[in-house]
Amino acid sequence: MDIKDMARPLDGAGISGFLRSLPAKPLLLGLGEARHFVGELGELRNEIFRHLVEHEGYRSFAVESDCLMGLVVDDHITTGAGTLDDVMERGFSHGFGATPANRELVRWMRAYNEKHDEKLRFFGFDGPLEYWAASPRQALTGLHALLDGPLPCTMETLDTLLGPDDRWTNEATIMDPSQSIGQSAEAQRLRLIADDLVALLDTQAPRLSTEDRERAALYGRTAVGLLRYHHWMADTSPERWTRLSALRDAMMAANLRAVAEQGPALVFASNLHLQRNKSLMSFGDHALEWWSAGAIAETHLGDRYAFLASALGTVGEDIPSPDTVEGLLSTLPWDHALIDARRLAEAITEPAPRTSHDFAYFPLDPAQLDMIDGIVFLKQAVRLKKLG
């Protein structure tokens, strides 16, 4: 079978055709990144989102960025609060606020909302995490402020238990669990308080506005998730990093389920987080394996979750071998293509796995093609930015 028979140019018609081929209209359409900071992929993502908004009824965008920082962006695009420069600096984590594609996306979403009554929404769906984690202060105090008495503690007690934020954000905890305060007496008490506050939210939900319920639920998920993460940052067992990776993706999945409640959304994140199968990654001497956010989300959404993986052909001087999936896709006549991944999996036999010289690029796993709905392929990517 000719590979062109299962591929099409990546344009609006192709995206709509892909959606029609799915068993159900997805509430979450995941678009994975094979590598962060690829300028062309960000630009294509923006084009895809604009088409989804204008022709397919999509109204939300979610990105692999701090869920609490994302509130700054959402507030800007819905109300106009803040300047674009300020929003890009304070509304994104992981350095994503510096990318031209993200800046253009925020600008376009704000301009759209100025002209339409039905507003677009923006969500970060990652936890407030790098490899270390943020203080749970913003989430705990934010939830506490939205609730009414009787409360499990005062705001002053919360402040005392939390102490200085730099106790929580100490980057040395990445490699030295003994420096984490995640299993201290204060942290254990805060976990109980967080549980009580989340339970209290359920009892008070009817008195809150829709906006306050949504924000309180986000604060509750984030507080509980951060305190769990900090607890395992203090763990000394060999399973520490596997557990932390799994907890991060579980936080992502919980946020994605909340995004799905807002209607159809495009989700943009690493392939590793959005794929349906287990994620595998080397971390120093450890081989980590955990269920991805996409796999967890699909257990709740079923066929209302769809996943488009991205893949790159030539990256600088890194040219894929002709017998790899990326090498085969490089023979397509289009610079940007959309491929039916399941048909591709049936048509090709034993492609070689790609070994990339770019440590930040995660090649397609030939054995997992049948777990992908489609592939967004860029024949050549040249505008790469360094991580960090």
C-alpha cells in the first residue's frame, strides 16, 4: 500500500476529515510534541486551533504549563486584564511564555473574545512543578478564602504551618530527599487540612458561583496534589522518581478532566504525557515507567479522548534512517502531513526504531503506532530553541 493513501496535507480540511473519522467527537483532542520549543509545530498548532474554533466548535485550549499560572492567561483573554507582556511573563511555566507561537496564540484568543459573546478559555494543566515543586501556599490559601465557616483552621494557622516558601521550593531536594520537608509534622498536618477543605468545598458548592466553584476545585486538586508530591520528594526508596512521575501525570489527568467539562478543547503537551500507553524515560541510572496523563484521561473519557502524536523528520543534521517511521514519512510530498496512524501500523512491518542525537527529541515508538489516532508530521524542523 502506498503510504500516501493513508496521509493527507495538514490543513483545515484534513483536520475536519480526521475528526469525522473518529468514533465520537472528542471532548479532548491531544496534540503531542515530539520535542518542546519547535517553532514550526507551535505555528501549526495555532492554525489547527483557529480552525477548530471557527469550524468545529472548540472553545478551550490547554497547554503543559502551571495550572495556577494559567489563571493569569485565562483572565487576560476573557476580561483583558493585564498587558500581553506581563501575561506572557507571569502566565506560563517552563519558559513557554517566551515562545513567539504562545504569544501569538494569547493575542489571537484575546482578539477573538473581544468580538464574540461566547468566550474562549485558556488552561494550564500541569501542576506547579518542575522536578521540584512549588509551595502549596497559593492553592491552600486560595481555597480557604473561597470557603465559609466553620473552617478546619484559620488563615494565620495556615501561614504558620507553611512557613517560608523557599522551604518548599528548595531545588536541592531533587537529588537529596533529606532536604525535603514533605514528610515533616507541618506537612502532614497540612495534608489533613487540605483534605478537610476539599470535603468542605463539596458541602458548600451550591452557594458558590460557577466561576468560584471552578477555581476552588482547581485550588483543591492542586493543594492535595502538591502535598502528595512533596511527601514523596522526601522518600528515599528506589521507586521515588517513578512515583513522582506518576503523581505529576495524575495531577495533569485530573486537570484535563476538568477542562473536558468546558466542552471540546485542544490539548498541547509532550507526546509522553498525552499518549495512551505507559511512558518510559531514562533518568540518570533509573529507567522510569508510569501511566501517562492521556492514558489516565482516556479511562474516564473513553472515545471522547483522541490523540495526535507529532513526529519530526530532519532536525538540523539529524536525518532519520530510511527504515524508521520518520524516514518512511519523509518520503511524503508535503512539508506538513496528517497520517492515519492505525492504518500505518497495519501497513508497515518491523520498522527500525529511530535513535536521535537530540536528547530532547522523543522519536515515535514503532511498536505503539496502533495506540495513536493520527500523526502530525513535519518533514523538516529547523527553528529549535534550547531547553532551559
